[in-house]
Amino acid sequence: MIIKETANIKNKKFISVSEAFAMSSVDGPGIRVIVFFQGCFINCAWCHSPHSKPSCSPLLFYEQSCSICMRCQTCKQNVHVFKDGKHILHREFCLQCGKCIDECPNSSVYKESGTLKLPTKKVTAQSLLLQLLPHISLCDGITLSGGEALLQDDTTAFLRLCKDKGIHTCVETSGLLESDCYAKALPFVDVWLFGLRVLTNNNSDFHTKKLIPNAQLIKNASKTIIPVIPLIPGVMDRDEVLAEMLLVLNVIDSDEIQLNPWNIFYDVYYKALGIETTFLKPVDKAIKQCEAKVRKFFKGKGYKLTNRKEDKK
């Protein structure tokens, strides 16, 4: 699904989004349209979408599909340099004008795949809804993901427009935002996919004291909460981590937990950004052991477990 960029009109408020998919069956109840929003401050060590952390994604480059035609050198900022048959990018000079994408025979601003890509699009809340309505009409609702969708000021306005149209809304969140962010959005959200990221780094402090009041706030508003556990080998399967997650689950008071398997495409965006991964990619054995241990632990506590498929991103 393509979200075209909107002209920068003075006095209009914009939302920064990276991608949207229709007919998703793993991002909330039923079949849904899911929109990925830019911006995240949490910095999880195992993040598989590093391009979504800033308010605007850097230029993505998929080297395997580059034909070394050098037409991208239409860029006058010296972003694209060719040396010894290699295509080297200096993203620090990039103005995000898109001229290199226009010239690249293997890329286009109108398709999701390609050698070069600027995924971030700025659209108004009204424009975004209009573009998504034909797809939403074929689905059970819309899910806002990210990044962290609620970090952007006009996300709540977009949710309000959705509710005015009678659209079922779902927001996926880490649960680690300030409570005000959740309070503002609460009237316009039907279901919350609430992350149980009690840890975001092997050596960081537990975030349980942040998660519990936010979960309580949402629960007090009589909203549906689906707790989500990312299956991070060596992290979420540790005994002390499982115990901390249980503390949050006791507040949520849900008998269902969604498990998000390790994303086997974890390193794709790191390669496209030309940066090193921040988390050691686990071997298949560790991935299976993590899921087995988490499943056994929560099944033993009487929880129903649902399994999300491999992430699309």
C-alpha cells in the first residue's frame, strides 16, 4: 500500500508514517489495516526497525538489487559514491529530495520495494484517513504501530477521525510512554496491544514500575488490553524477567497473551541503513528454547497463548 507524500502546506499539521499494510491478521482483532508511525525513544537493543526511531527515516539502500548504473549520481550532494565497483552512501549529506530514487531504474517512490527508498511520508490526519478508507472498508479495523504512534501530536486527531467514521481502532505500544499520552488517546482506542517490555536491554533496569500504572490507566477506562511478549532469546526467557512480566499481567487481568516470535529478518534494516546491529542475532536453537520456556511458564499460570506470525517489516 503506497502512502503518497503530501505537499508542505503552511499551518497544516502532519503525521510521519513509514508504511501501511492491508489485510493483516496478526495486528489486532480480525483482519486489519496496519500503519507504521515514525518516532521511538525507547531504543530496545533488539529493535528490528531502527529506521523508525527518528522522526524521519534516513535513506535506505538495498545493495543486492543495485546494478551499479551510477544514475543516482544525479544527486549533487555527493551522497552516492562509486569506488572499486562498490556503491557507497554518505547519508549525512542527504537532503531527502528523492532525485536519486527518480533516476534509479530499480526504484520508485510509488512502490514498496527497490534499491533506494525514503520510507517516511508526511500526511495530514485527514489525508491519511482518506487514503486508507477503501482498504479499511474491507477489514475489521485499523491498527496503529510504529515506532510509537502516540508520540506524534496529531495521532490523537487521526484516531478521533477514525472513531467519527465508526472504525474499530487498535494501538500497539510499548507501554512505556508518559501516562498523558495514553489518557489523551483513550476515548478513541478500542483495543490496546500492550507490550511487556520489562527490559529493553540486557543490562538496563526493569521498567515494571512504568508499565503497571499505564496498564492500570487503560484498564480503568474499561478498554480491552492484549498483553504482548516479544520472544527475545536470552532476555525474555530469564526467570527474573518472567516474574516481572507476571506483575504487569496481574494488573492487566487478561487471560490471553500474544507472543511475538523473534523476527528472522532482524538485520534487514540495519544493512539497508549501513549500520551495525545492536543485538547478537540468536541461533535457531536459542529461538526455539526461548519460545518453549515462555510458553511453558505462562501456560502453567493458566494463560491462553496466541502466536503472532513473522513480522512483515
